[in-house]
Amino acid sequence: METDKILGLFKTVTSDAVIEIAVVITVSVAIIWLSQRVFPWIADRLHGKQRLFVLAMIPTLRVIVFVLAIIWIVPMVIETTVQNMVAILGAAGLAIGFAMKDYVSSLIAGIVAVYELPYRPGDWIEVDGTYGEVKHIGMRAVEMVTPDDTVVFVPHLKLWTELIHNANNGGPSLMCVTSFYLTADHDAHRVKQVLEDVALTSPYVQLKQPITVIISEEPWGTHYRLKAYPIDPRQQFQFMTDLTARGKACLRALPVRFANLSPEHAVHVNP
Amino acid sequence: MAEFKRPDAPASTKVQQLAQHFRNLFPKRDDAPSDEQEHDFPGYREFDLKPGADALDSAWDEWRKAGEPGIKFLISPPFSGTAAIAREWAERHNWRKITAPQESELADVDIDKWWKPQASSPWIIDDLSNYWRRGTDGLAFIRALLPKLFRGELGQGLVVCDSWSFAFLQRAWPVNMPNVYCFAAADEKLMQEVGIQADEKKLKSLAARAFGNLGLALALWAVEKDDEHDLPSMPSDCHDETAFVLYTLLLHTGLSGRTLQKVLPMIAADQLDVQLLQLQQAKLISYDDEVWRITVYGYLAVRDFLRSRGFFVDAF
């Protein structure tokens, strides 16, 4: 009797319907596969906002195709009455709750990520102490590449529990902070001006964004933090390298000395 | 300068510009370079400077005759001929042309030492981009010079500044500069006056493509009339370094290889040579009198390339 009830939820699937379902699934997979190759290819040739916009279209398009495919297929297989849907969703929910809780949670978080946008392809994010560029947002996990070219897969599940640090938040502006450490006895205004000019004359700098120098006095000397934005977030490490190299060269020409950590402030690391 | 307005582009021109933008984004693989002669572009004719100088006369005659200390800025988009017009105007009234400081004088930041041997009033600085370098030791001179100019300490003068240089200087010395002027955008009538014979729609399209820049319009017209050549486009393998070289050359209206290396120390010397040769082969830059410059024919492609990469472009 129970078997009859369950079978009653489903329609009689004809061979034509099977072919149609197969075609819908094939086309959907083809569109998603193609978008995951064509859009990154286009994005590689773009810069700034245009690049990020094209990259952000990949997960959005996938969700749209996925939802359309479901809407197309489900009425072909199931008698779509409220009663039937409640019964099927209830049964599915029970199975998922026991067997694949984390997996489904990641899938749902993946859908949430598409409209809530905690990260998008092209963003520079930090999750659980790992920093890198979001290369791909999959159904279950986000794929990021660290500056050392290591691919890290982070399940969307982290979205519920972890802090997601996004350095550029979907835009081309990513602040870089470069530190300089000097002994305390020097003309701070002169050093500040020199460091501002170091950033201003870097070819990597985004001139539309502000350049600031923050000074803080520490027991061992003075800590300068030069804050500026590169033209493209992908240039952040070359930008900081350029600022450090030219900043050091300019500071060496001034009557200042670089700070060395005194023994009492040194951190002892046990092997 | 705030009143400057670019000519409106007809819809067909906007589509052409969009197509050109996509061609720049997705360049074709480079073909093997053919004979040098075959790639030579038609020489583009310079235009008569007298009407421009007359326009300056009518605008500034009162100020000039008053002879009071103070300056006026004239912003010159690349290849617009503005600097040449200003020089013609200055010669007409016997204004002395000031010599730009040498590299050592830029580093010394001794304005008086540079100024005294040529001190006279009135005067003209015909290219302010030679008065600074984009380096940590290349900004102090102009930062010391500009306040003196604005206070009138060096007498009456006219300062011609390239539009790219001006955009950067406004960022480096963020003061709302007074008395800044530029020529109005060239329209169809002006183009006919300098000898471009075409129907009105064509002239309007040309004016829009050239951003109202008369010199650029003449160059575009010369290429359009020449069946053998198209405008140069960006090479397929452009990197950050390519953009840095092009942007630096625009900022300084051309630089020698040695100075370019000094301004861009992060590019290794051999890599810089590769970039320069590649851009020269693509006809985007030229090498004359030991100075690398953007070519007039390559300017549109270079500007579009830099803008699409998010660089700080000029206001024209």
C-alpha cells in the first residue's frame, strides 16, 4: 500500500520524456561547462571592474541554469501538487539530514554566496588564516589560489561559522600596507613625505585612490605604515615589493637608521 | 578648462569605437613584421598656427599688455599643436622661451640657480613635462617652482603643460590651479578650414574619434585616405611593463632610454629594450633624436589600452 502511495507521486515517464530530460541535463551541463571556460578566458583579457563583472557572472549563470533545469524536469517526473511536493521534500529532507548534512549545507551556502556575495571570483579573501584569490566558485566549495600558487578548496559551509575577510569586495580597489621600521630619533614629517612620494611615483599605484602614511611609536622605534592601492589587485605583491625596494633606497639617503629589534623584544621561537 | 566639451559622437562612430576597443582587448596574433618601407605611415601635415595664435591674442591681449606678474596655464592634449601655437604667439610678442632644467638641476632643486641666467619677463615655458620626473627625486623641483610661478615671483609668463602631465601634477600637487585654459574642441568647421574635405557626417565622426584634437584628426584623416595602412593596434602580448612604459612616455611627452630606465627601475634594462623594440615594431612609439615618443597614429590605441587597464588618463 505504501509503495503504491509513493509510486503515485510520480508520473508515468515515457521514452520521449526520458530523452527530453537527457537533452535538458546535457544542455545545462554544456552551458555551465562552457561558461566556466569562456568567461575566465574573456576575464583574463580584461582589467578592473570589467574583469570582476565577467568573473562574477559564472556562479550566477550556473545557479540560473540549474534552477531552470529543475523547473523544466520536475513537472515531467512528478505530479506537482502541494501534497506531493510536501511529501517528497519531507522524505528528501530526512535523508539529507542523516546522510549528507554537511554536503547539502555547503550546496545551500553556495547558493547563498551567489546573492549575498561574501566572495566573488577575482576577490582576495582570507578564510581560516589562508589568503588568496578566488579563482572559482563551485557548487560545494570555493577554489582559491594563494600567493605561493597553492590551490585551496574551502567548503561554502565555512560561510555559516567562519569570518570571511574580503580585501577588495568585488571592486578593483585593494589596499596594500607596507611597513618600514626606523629608530626613534629622526624627522618624522620628512620621512612621511618621502614615503608618500615613494607611493606616488610607483608605476603600480592607483592615482585615483588616496595615499596615506600612518606613524606609530613603539618601544623599539617608529613604525611607518604606507597605505596605497595598486591599479589591479593582482599587482599587490609586485606593488609592495616596489614600495619596499624604493622606500628603502630613499630612506638610506636620509639621516635615519633602520630599527633592529632589541634582545628584550625579540620573540624566541622554539624549534 | 572646465568648459571643455568633447564633440558628440554619432551612433555609428560609437559602434566603431566599441569595435576598436574589443580589437584592442583581443588582439590578433602578430604577423611576421614585413618590410620597414611598407609599414611607413603617411606623413601627416601640420596646420597653420596663425589662427590659433590670433585666438590667443584676442583672449589674452589685455592681460599681456597689462604686464603684471602672474601666469596662465595652457593645457595641451598630445599632438593637438597647442604648444606650437603658444610658441608662435610668444615669438610674435617677443616673449622669451625658458630652457628646461637639466637632470642635475632637477635634483638640486635650486630654482634661483636655474632661473637667474635666463631671468626675463615676459616668458614662456613651452612644455612643463620637462620640469619634473616621476621619481622620488624628480618632484621637488616642480613643487618648489609652481608656488613661485603662481605668486608671480618670476614675472609674467605662459606655461604650456601636456594634458597627461597636468593630470598627474594635479594629483602630486593638489591645489586648485587658477587661470588654466585650453582650446575648444575642434569642430567640423575648423576641420574644413585646415583642409579636411569630407561631408558633414564624416567630419563629425572624425572630430568625435579624435576627441576634438585637431592634430589627431589630421593624422586619422591621413590614414583614412591611405588604402595601404590601418591605425596601429596593441601587440598581443602586452604586460604591466608595456603599460608602464607607455604611460611614462605620455607623462613626459617622450624620454630618452636612459631616463626611462631611471624612472622605471623595476624593469630590467634588457626587458625595457624588449618592450621598446616591440612597441616600435607595432608603430606605437618612435625613436627620434635619442628620445622615445608615442606616435600620433598609435595614440588612440595607447590611450584606450591604458584606460581599460585603469590608469589615470588625461581629461581630454
